[in-house]
Amino acid sequence: MDAIVLVGFIAYFIVVLLVGFYFYNKSHGIKDYVLGGRKLNPYVAALSAQASDMSGWLLLGLPGSIYLAGVGQAWIGIGLAIGSYLAWLFVAKRLRHYSKKANDSITLSQYFSNRFGDSKNYLKTLSAIVIIVFFVPYVASGFVSAGNVLLMIFPEFDYTMAMLVGVVVIIAYTVLGGFKAICWTDVLQALLMLVAIIIVPLAAMGNLGGWDHVVSTIESSPGFSGFFDFFKNADGTTIGALSIISSLAWGLGYSGMPHILVRYMALEDPKEARAARRVGTGWIIVALAFAILVGIVGQAYHPGFTTKAEAQTIFIVMVAGLFAPIIMGVLYSALMAAVMSTADSQLLVASAAVTNDLVSLTNKEYSEEKLMWMSRIVVIVVAIIAAVLAWDPNSSIMDLVSYAWAGFGAAFGPVVLLSLFWKRSNGYGALAGMLTGFIVVIFWNTFMVAGGVFDYHFIDTGLYELVPGFFLALIVMIIVSLATAEPSKEIQEQFDEVSNETDGFF
């Protein structure tokens, strides 16, 4: 272990902990703790949303896929870039405005309940359950990533110890500072990730003699005839239409991701969504483009990896071969930043679902201060459960992430969109749509595709579960809304107010 590299890591951990300490006394209640008092400026909101979105997949998973199978694996990145832009364009400003208008809702679950006048709290209960069911394994996948990243960089570490180090740091600044600490550490992490993802492939390309040398090296390698073709795998075989559709469909998930939507809700002014959209879209396009470049240049710089596990280390291999130890420490910290920026957001959203949503069903009154402390305790409890699930270093990270992304996208995405843009939608339709998306994703992943989380498939459709889950939920919500009583006059008037007040925000 190089002591200088370790010093760089420790310095990074100290910085994020200091951010947590700084915001410790700046949260004065549950609204501050889980939503920052709706005081987020557009630049922090944009960078925080994108950092919490990407996770370790940006520096490990995507470059590894490109390295092994060529640029045809970039379709997921294209889908995510398009989906992120459209979510900022159509959802961000309207959700910020509507969540405030709907009795100052501070969580997605609370917004659904208030938006549809659900006095019996069926929507709040079901959406909180969906959040807990999908976020616990999602957080666990982040903890596995943290442990494996530290283990790859410092092989002298034991996996369990490495994983627990990451867990403790994430818990510490999340518990201390809440939403504000998470958002400001996300800004640091987003900038760190961007610098790393740009510097590493450019340095490697310069070391190899330029882009032309990279291309000629790969094209002259046996088995890589289709590497630069978006519609082929590296070995020249054609990528199927269903595979491309499934990859692009990842973009549908943005309208249902609680840890991203909460950034929209936290904007200080709905009109600032335009500036946030430009910053966020620019960040994600640059980051994804250079992540793809890491995989391409990595294949020329260090050919020979044949497994996914090996290929996902290409960023680490390039850093180790190109930079001095002190720079290595900084660039390796970007890997931890990618992992931590997602796990912290998910922890806070999951704790808010328990504290603010499920606890409210007890009909007991709690002070803002007490709810904030309850939320801190729930963060620790959820993290401990996720850490237990993450004890196995061989847990399938990508499978868990893909599953959770589909679950949120299908269960919440259609409900969010129709709640914002269709006045006739009602609570019955929202409940039916949410339940449909939730069930279809679980069923499809288990029985209709090979390699699912549980994988009892009797047929392999090859179609990502988000696609049928999202569109069936959308159809069911429309049908049930039309088949049942229209919303109350008050709810329709509130919808009209939001529509009038958000006109021209594009």
C-alpha cells in the first residue's frame, strides 16, 4: 500500500465529514433535514442530482462494458442523457411548484397523498413501502461497491473492513448534516468525478500516441471488428432491437426516482429549473462521453481483460500506470465519490419514507425537532440492514441497481407524470397504477427475463422490466381514473392554479 495514496483518501474522507459537521446545526427540523428548507440553488441542485444518479457505474460499469463489447454498449448512456434532460425540462419545475402547493409536501409519498386528496393514506403507505423495498437493496449495492473499490485500490484490506469503512463515513455525514450536507458533498463529488473521467482517458491517449493510434490498435486486434459500430458488439454480431430499446428505456426511470425528484422539490424557485437543466444536462453528457472514452482507450492501453470483473477495473489500472501517487489518491477518491454520492441520497430518502410518511400514520403528533432525530436514527438502522445485505462481496451490483431503477421508474414514473399533467387523474388511478408498476417489475424480472435478481424465468423475453412495468402502469392509471369519480373541485382548482402559474417556465 502506498502511504501517499492512502493520505489522499483520508483527506477526502475528512473533507466530506467536515461538510457534515458544518451543516449539523443548520437543520432545525424535518423539513430542513430531508429537503433543505427548499433553499437549493440551481447549480447545487443540478450537480447533486446528477452525482446521486450516476453512482460507481459511471467509472466502473460503463467503461467496463465498452471495454469488452464496444461502443454499442453506449445505448444505456444515451437513454440516460435523454431521460435526464426531459425530466429537468418537464418534471422539475412543475413538481417543485406542485409539491409546495400540495400542502408543502416534503417527500414524494406525501406529495402523492396530498395531490390526490388521499385522506386514508393508501398512497402514502404504498409508496413508502415501495421506497423501502427497493432502496434497501439499492443502498446495499452501493456499500458492496464501496467495499470492492477500496479492496481493488488497497488489496491489503479485508473486504468486510473496507466495506464498513465506507459505510461509517457515509452514515456519519448523512446523519450529521442531512440533505444540505448530502447536496454540498455531491457538488464536490460531481466535480471530482468529472475531473477524473476527463483527465484519465486523455492522459492515456497521449501516452499511446493519440486517437489514431488507439483506433488502429483496437481495429487490428482479433475479434474487435465491430468495436466502433453502435449497432454491433465488438465481435461483429448485431445488437438486437429489443436490446437497444431496453437500454434506451433506462431514461424512463428519471420521472420516478425519489432521490433525484427530491432535488427538484428542493429548488428555491421553480423558475431556476431552467438553469439547473442546462448545468445538469451538460454535466451528464460530458461525463457519459468520457466514461465511454475510458473504455475505448482502456482497450488499447491495457488489452487482455476477458471478464466483466476484470474490465471494470480498467479505470484503476490506467490511473495506477499513468499518475504519481498523490494524484492517484485524488483520482481514486473520485471512485468513492461516485459510490457515496448515490448511497447517501438513498439512505436519506428511505429514512424520510419511514419517519415522515409511515410514522404519520400513527396519528401521533411529533415536533419537527423530534422527527428530525427520528430520521437520523432511521438512517443508521437502514444502513445497518443494507450493510448486512452487503456482507457478501460477490453480490450482483448491476442486477440490484437495474432492478431498483425499474421498480421506481414503473411504480412512480407514470403517477408523477399524470399527477403533473392530467387533471382528470385521481387517487384510485394513482393507487392502481403504482401497484401495477410495482407488481409487473417484480414478476417480469423474476419470470420473464434470464439473469434476474431471483431468476425463476420460464421464458427470456430479453426486454428490460421497466418497459412493460412503466407502460402498463400508465395505461392502468388512465383506465381506472376514467372509470371512477373525477377529482374533487378543490383538487381540480389546485391543478389549474399550478398550470397557470407554471406556464412559460420552459
